[in-house]
Amino acid sequence: MKKEKFLHRRRFLLASLLTVILFIAVWAFVVETGLVSTRYLPAPAQVLKTFVQKLSDPKPEGSTLGANILSSLKVASVGFLLAAVLGISLGLFMGWYPPVEKFVKPVFEIIRPIPPVAWIPITIMLFGIGFKAKVFIIFFGGFIPCVINAYTGIQLTSRTLIQVARTYGAGSWKIFWAVGVPSSVQMIFAGVRIALGVSWTTLVAAEMLAADSGLGYMILMGRQFARPDIIVLGMLIIGGIGALLSVVLMRIEQRMEHWRMKR
Amino acid sequence: MSESVKIHVENLTKKYGDLLVLDDISFRIQKGEFVCVVGPTGCGKTTFLNLLSCLIEPTHGRILIDGIPADPKKHDIAFVFQEPSSFPWLTVKGNIGFGMRMKGWPREKREKRENEILKLMGLEKFAESYPGQLSVSTEQRMVIGRAFAMHPDLLLMDEPYGQMDVKMRFYLEDEVIRLWKETGTTVIFITHNIEEAIYLAQKVLILTNKPAKIKEQLSIDLPHPRNVSDAEFIRMRKYVTEQIKWW
């Protein structure tokens, strides 16, 4: 049983690896045969070379790769965490206490459809192009899905389970923590996963418009310096980190919802 | 005699707008008594139970437990619902301790009681399992254990075995009787199954069609465990069926 599972997993790993290799092969083929000029699309080997070089060299745009990654992660994590904490709390309260819902929902409904990128111009006017501005834009991107999912999740709490708690004499606040919150964990995580994706995407958009370091900034500068290798390197790093973050989040979810896994 | 009256229901009436659901119901239940409530489908049995558990407010009348108006914060009232009501994110042990945690029992007292109930229900080996890993009957046993766990002043059961097959029902009915005898809890058990009522109860309250009144209070003196093919049992069952017939 265990061995079978292991083999099964290995086969999947092999398949995943093959796709990656195939992807790189096609990419290399297209460039090497001159189908696309290396002036517009760098060869995989060139990107690898740039990667090694960028680890220590701040040229051409001004920061090493590590510094750019760090700068982006810092902004993204502050914005994202702020969005998660405030968004989840607001969503839960909205879903649990009708007065809060009545009070907040009209404003929320107007803010909700505004895409995070549309916040960029006003943010630059208000906060300039610094750390605060970027955090603010990312915050809005992540905030909305966190609110919606926490709100929906807690509203789906089983009436029966609430009544069980009520017959034991528990008040609304106690039931909120003992029944409402645990039963919305799954929805909350779905929201957080969306929020993480949106934060990371918005980050790049924010940095492309207003920044002096970071991965998005690096890509933008790559275009200005006509360095496609830097552009592609930046894209790959953004993709890689995004995937890594979502894996981390999935692990946390599995930890918290281990009862769901045991069936 | 009157000092052992546990539950005192006086002139209980419930109206939804103009719709009269319960009409002036009064009765008493002794401490440690097992009472079944039967009545035609849709006669307001669940409304009746929701009133007793204080989930809804009566239009008139009152419910006294030990002479004090019933209040879930003061009294220990336990409720076994018709639909599954285990907390999927809590272990079996956590589920059994849920009520005690809501009531803020000290940890040691709670854990001691949790272990007692686990043992009593034969659920020790499932203590750390989650409800999703259990069979339906084991899950329901846990829910019953949870209800008995805090020595409730009053245990209300709303057709808990309505959805189950005959075999499982017999098994769980015996479990309830066993727990009731061990703990001396006062139980009100609602059912539309007349045989079930006769099998379990010391006293049967027969309700009329809507608006529900008490048609008759019937004492059943047969000793437990009862034999469903016993002549007296069958006579009782026929009698109650006659009383309930409304077609």
C-alpha cells in the first residue's frame, strides 16, 4: 500500500518534470533555430547566466536579484497580511452580526468592483511611490476576497450546530468562536488563496508603475534597457515564488483542517 | 410527591401570528422520569420541544425547572436533534466535552467526565477520531453521550432515530435506556413512532392535531427492557394508535 502510493507519487513527479523539460526544450528550439530573434526572446542558457550574474551584480537597474526579491516580498507580505487579518475579521463580523452587515455592506459593495490596479493613480497622488503606496494597493487587492469568503463562510454555518451551542447556554460571542469561526475555515482559506494570488499579481503592477526596486520594477527596467533576459528572468522568479507561496499556504491549510483529510 | 417534580409546564401556548400551534398545554414531569411525546405528523411537536429548550419564546405560559423559569444559562439542558449535529472539526472527545466547555467547567472536571462518558459509551478507542471517520451509528452514539455528559436537568430528544433503519434504532433505543438508568436524567423524547414510545417511556403524552393539546397522559408500568411482542405491550400500542388516529 505504502509502496504503491510512493510509486504513484513518483510517476506524477516524473510527469511534472517532463512537462517542464518539454517547455524549456520548445523554448530553446524556437530561439536556437532563429524562429524568434534573441533580441526579443533570450535563450534559456542566457537567462540562467543572467540569473547567476544578477545574484551579485546590481546592474543595470540598481539592485541585485536578492534585494529585488526581498523588496517585493516585504511589500507583498505586509499588504497581504494586513488584508488577511482585517478582511477576515470584517467578513466574519459582517456574516455573524446583522447590524454590522447592514452598516458596512453598502460601502463595501461599491468598493468591491474597483479593480486593485484602478487604485494606483490615486494612491500615487496620496502616498507617492514609496513603501506605503505599494502596500496600500496590494491591501485592496487581497482585502476584497478575504472579506467575501469569510462572510459567505460564516453565513453557511449549520443552524443545528448553532442551536446545539445555544441549548448549552452559550451566548452569541461564544458561539461565534466555538461554532462560526471553525466551520468557516475552509471558505476563509479559499479566500486567502485568492488573496495571495491577487496580492502577488497586483504587486508587480504596482511596481511597474511606481517603484524604485522590486521584481516588477526589474522587469520594467529590462524593457527600457532592451534586456529581454532580465525580463524573462524576472517573470520566472515571480512565477516561481508565487507557486512556492501557494504550496506553503496549502500546507498550512492541511495542518489546520487535518480533520477533513482524515476520512 | 410534589417536591420531586422536576419540570413544571403551565398553560404553554404558542402562536405564529394568527396560527395557533400549541394550545394551553400543562403537565408535570417527575425527576428522573422518561417521557415520550407522540402525536400526528405536523402537530407541532418540534415547536413544543423548541419551547422547552428555550430556543423560542412562548406566547403564553411558562416552563419551570426545579421551580425556576427555564434558562439555558442557569440550567443544564441538552438537546439531541433530528439531523446530525456533531462538530466535524472536533474529535469524539472534543464533541463530548463541548457542552462543558460552553458552560466553562474547569478542565480537570471536564476531562474526568469526558473519560467517564467515553467509557460508558464504549467509545474509548475512538476518542481521538473525528466524526467523519465514524459510522453513522457510532456518531449518533457519541451525540447521545454528549447529551448525557453534563448530567442535564432536562434532556430533550427530537425524533433522534427518525432516519434510521430498524436494527440501528433498536440498538440505540437500548443505549438510551441504559444511559438514562445509569445517570438518572429526566428525558423528554419526541417521536412519531408509537412502538418506540411504548418501548421507552414511563409516561406517554399524546398530543392532538394542530392546534396541539394534550389528549391524554398515559403511564406505562412495564419493566425495562420491554418485550415488543408481550401482550400488554401490544395492547398499549393499539390503544395509543387508536388515540392518535385522525384520519
